[in-house]
Amino acid sequence: MFQRLLLEDSAALFTIVAFITAASIFVTISWRALRMKRPQLEHFENLPFTTATPAARHDADPV
């Protein structure tokens, strides 16, 4: 019975540590996104369109 009490305390500790870790990652990513410089922001806005993509197989001319 007393062994379960010890596990409950460690489970709560692991939950708190996991929440703090996830929250710190989220805050760090948000902070870096908000402080991004304008040229880098414009680069990321157009990123999917900077390179031409090849035609898909079903778009190619049939032989």
C-alpha cells in the first residue's frame, strides 16, 4: 500500500516536468517567431513557391 503512495508522487512530478518542458518549447518557438526580422519573414512566406516542382506522373503527357 505504501509503495503506491511513492509512485503517485513521482507520477505527479513527471507530469509537472513534462508540462514545463512542453510549455517552455512552445514559448521559445513563439518568442523566436515574434522577434523574426522582416527579410527572414518574407523568405518564409514565399518558401513553398521558391522552387519549381516537377509535374506529377498523372499530369505528364501520355505516350
